[in-house]
Amino acid sequence: MKADEEAQDQAASIAEVREAVKRFAAPEGGIVTALDGVSLKVRPSEFVTLLGPSGCGKTTLLRAISGFEELDAGEVRIAGAPMTGVPPHRRPVNTVFQNYALFPHLSVGDNVGYGLDVAGVPRAERNTRVGETLERIGLDGYERRRPDQLSGGQRQRVALARAIINQPKLLLLDEPLSALDRNLRKAMQLELKNLQHDLGICFVFVTHDQEEALTMSDRVAVLNAGRIEQVAAPETHYHRPATRFVAEFIGDGALFSGRVEGPAKDPVLVTADGLRFAVASGTPAGQEATLLLRPEHLEAAPKSPRASHGVIEARLEQSVFLGALHQFVCRLANGATIIAAPTGAGAGNLSEVAIGDSIRLAYRRDQPHLIPEVGDGA
Amino acid sequence: MKRGWVKRLLSLHGVLFLVFVYAPIVMVVVLSFNSNPINMMIWSGFTFDWYWSILGYPTQLNEQTLYVESTDQLLGAVKNSLIVAVSTTTISTILGTMTALALYRYRFRAQRFYQGLLYMPMVMPDIVLGIALLVFFVGFGVALGVMSIIIGHCTFLISYVFVVVSARLAGMDDTLEQASADLGANEWVTFRRITLPQILPGVIGGALLAFIISMDDLVITYFIAGVDSTTLPVFIYGMLRRGVKPEINAIATLMLTLSFIIATLGLYLRRRH
């Protein structure tokens, strides 16, 4: 990247993490690398989600941005300013904590107004802003309540109000919805998204729930073992995952690794145990790759399949009715399980197959994504 | 199902236990109002005179039985006790709370060992601590007096405050301090507005405990008190050596009342938080 381009890019990013490395001494001895060279940019008014299994480093990354963890290497910049050595209370970010961390001895109003009180905002202005913020999150009139008199969802809102009242450049959210029940969580997801849109500030949201990540985010960063696997829009993660890990972590699907063989017009992925899958024409032969077959790619194969389709021989194991769609759990010759959830006419044909019978599934050969094998086997 | 007599036996056990614990104390309180100057175990009438006499007022129970030779001495001992208790409570509450905060917040090498060292003065026999402090003070030429008692009491009262405050800290949500810092508060503001209110019941509890122990301590004080710096327990002990006199009951009842007030205050404050 050219220097001026880089400068421009820098001005445009609200937060930037460069080559962040963080190691911890594990309690049982040894060193755990929580962040292993992570780089990430957050653009203005963007909703970015850090997604990954527990222990992948997503919370550590969040805490490195908020200042509660110091990096061993690399740096964090917020609005272009380097944050190395800047303590949490001087960083222009605010956090919604996983357990909300409401101050139990303060009323809702004093919790929400805490940031303003600390900053020395005059009383009248402070009270007006507390009132406005509580109204915005639908808790007007709750100023005098105590946190222990609130429900889980209300506490969540107070924590949110407390964090946005200072109008931070960046709001960090550490699995804020994990303690809520399913229905409330769904409602809060949409509300958070709306709030972010209205406020126009960046949200960096940490979660291990892929559905949550896909629903709310402009971009999702998938982390695994201290590294970022892929940063992309939710659709890209789903349809074109960059690595096998992302493909496994996001959405359902079956993965088959092998080598591409055959002519360019009719290439086939051959797995180690001899299964053959037709792949998109033009895929160069000799390449090691992993094929991702999503349930919706698969349907019942017609009697004489066209050349544009790949066909899989399997045995129907289970048929699961899920309301909007119908899932067919099938087993392949090598023992692998594959799920088909055909839409449209393909579903009807499959419903007639009895459990235990052999079945032929077909997919458009250009539809499934092929993940090229990278050098280090990721 | 328990049979009737088993239940009755259990109730009896409960009653006997309470009698065993409280009968002597009740007796002291009752006897402090007995007007018999010769044999306190024989009730001869109700009187407040022992209370008046320890305060130095002349009473009908004439001078011949009045044991407190000098009320000034008694009041001096009370004054010393209060000076010592207030000073040690202040010092040990501040230092004990700071120590608890330090051990809560930081992880360092040999932390467990250090923690063990802090618990030690609580289990150390008083007599050992008393002798050790005496040898130390004499060896380093520290004059024995109110100051040496204050220093001596602080050495073990810091541990008590540390334990009580640590227990409170262990129950505190440590993300509260982070949330405060996140909202722009520096360390001092965070301590004043978040941490201290959270641990206040522990700090007050530790302070009351320190006050009562300091007021009550005999063994250690006995070793390190100078000639002119007798505290109340040491003074009473001195009185007892020359025979149990009715005034002692009155003094004991007053001390009991004070302890009771402090304990009630502690419970009240605990409930409010």
C-alpha cells in the first residue's frame, strides 16, 4: 500500500489493531498465546463482531482495545492515536460488560450518570442527559430504582445506557446478551442494531453465537486460537468461507477434503477414501482443496442428472421436520453424515424415500464453495 | 418422626446451653445492684451505689468498703483504654484495609506465604506476642507507655481487619472497578465512589472488631503497659488480685453495655448495606 493511501485509510478507521500479540501464563503452567498477531480495522459507524469459540482470544482482543490488557507486541490505535500506555480511563471507548457490572449501591440514574459525574458535567445538563438516555433505551422514569430491583433485560439496558451516555467513539460489547433468555435475546439483537444505526457510533461486539454475529454485524471477524481466520461480511462468511475452520464454525454443512482431478471442463474432487464430488468447471486440477456442501445446495437427484450437477450416493438415516424446512440426514459410503434441506420441488421427492433406503442427492456443481488448501493446513 | 421425649430432651439441651453461657454474665449484672457490702452472694436490697462509688461520689455504703482507692486511677485507666482503642482502631483499619486491597489486586511471588504471615498474629498465643513485644521494646529502647500499647495492639489488629475486609473483597464483583475505569474514573475516584462503598460493611466490621479487642485485651497489654499507663482490663485485674469487690460487678456491667452497643451498631450497619 502506498504511503498516502495508508494515511487516508488510517484517518478513516476508528480503531485499528496492528499485529497484536498477548501471552498469558497459564495457571497449570506454560504459556498461552491469546492473541497471535491479530490485525483489525474498524471503520466509522460500523458494527463489527468478534466471533469464535471460548478461548479463541476474542475477549482478550476487546480488552486490549479498552485498555484492560496490555499487549506484548503490536499496538492499538483509536481515531489514529496510539493507545500504548494509555490507561482505560483515558481511552475514548466504553464497554458493556458481560455481567453488566452495574454499581449495586447506586441508583439507575446514578449508574447511567456516572460517566458524566466523573467528567464533571454540570448537574442540570447531567440530569437532562440521563433522562434522555434512559428514554432512548425505554427505561424513562427508572432513575431512582436500584439495580437489584430490575429484571435481567432491564439491567442490560441500564448497562447499555451507562456506556453510551459519554458518546464514545467506539462501544465495546462483551457477550452482553449471553445471560438473557432466547426471546429477549432476539429482541435485543434487533434493538442493538437499531441503536447502533441511530447513534452512528462503532460497535465492536464479542460473541460465540454465530447466529447473533450473522444477524447484527456489518462485518464479522472469526477468531481461532489467537488468530483471525477471516474478516468479512456475514454473507461472505457463509457462502465463501476462507478457511475450513470458518466453514465449520458458521452454518451447517459437510466438508470434504481432497485433490482436484480430471479435465478442466469436468473437474472432480477425490477424497482420500475415494469419494468423488463434481466441482465447478475451470477448477485447476492438482489442487488440494475442501468442498463445502450446505444443506440447501442438496436436493433429490433426477433420474438422468445433467452434467451441470454433481450426484452423491447416500442412505437416508433420518428425516427431521423443522417447520419452514425439512432436513434429511444422510450417510455416505465413508460413514460421513451429510444434511440435505432442499427448497422447492426437491423436498417432495425426498419425503417419499423410506428411512434406511438408498438415496441420490444432486447439487449444482458451481454452487458449493471450494476452499483452497493453504500451506499451513488451516 | 421424632418422639416427644427426644424433642423435649433437645429443648432441654438448648436451654441448658444458654444457661451455661449466660448465667454467669446475668449474675454479674444482678450482683452489681446488690447492696450487701460484706458478702455479695447474699441479696440484701437494690442499689445504684456501686455505680456511684466507681464514679467517685460518696454513698451510704461507706468508705470502709469502698475499694476503688482512687477514682482518678479508674478514670485514668478508662481514658488510656479509650485512647489506645481509638488510635489502634484507626491505624489498623487503614493499614489492614490497604493490605487487603493490595493482596486482592496484585498477584506476586510468595503471595500465599505472605497471606499466611498475616494470619499468624491471630493464632499466635497472646503470651508469646506479649513477651516478644516486651523484649522488642526494651531491646530497642522504646519507652513503655500508651504509645507502646498502641503499637503492640496494631501488630495483631491489622490482621483482624485484613481478614474481615478480605472476606468482603472476595465477594465483590471485580468488574465494578473496571466498569468505573471504563467510564473515565481514575484510581482515586474509583476507590472513593465504587470500591469503598462496596467494602464499607467489611471495613466498619473490622474497625468495630479491632475496637472491642483493643478495649478488652489484657495479656499483651499487661506486658507492654508502663507503670503509669494502665488500661481498664489491666486495672481490673489489679483490683481482682486484692479480692473481688462489688464495684467490679458494676465496672463489668458497664463494659458489657458498651460492647453490646458496639455489637448492635455493627449488626445495624451490616443490615443497612
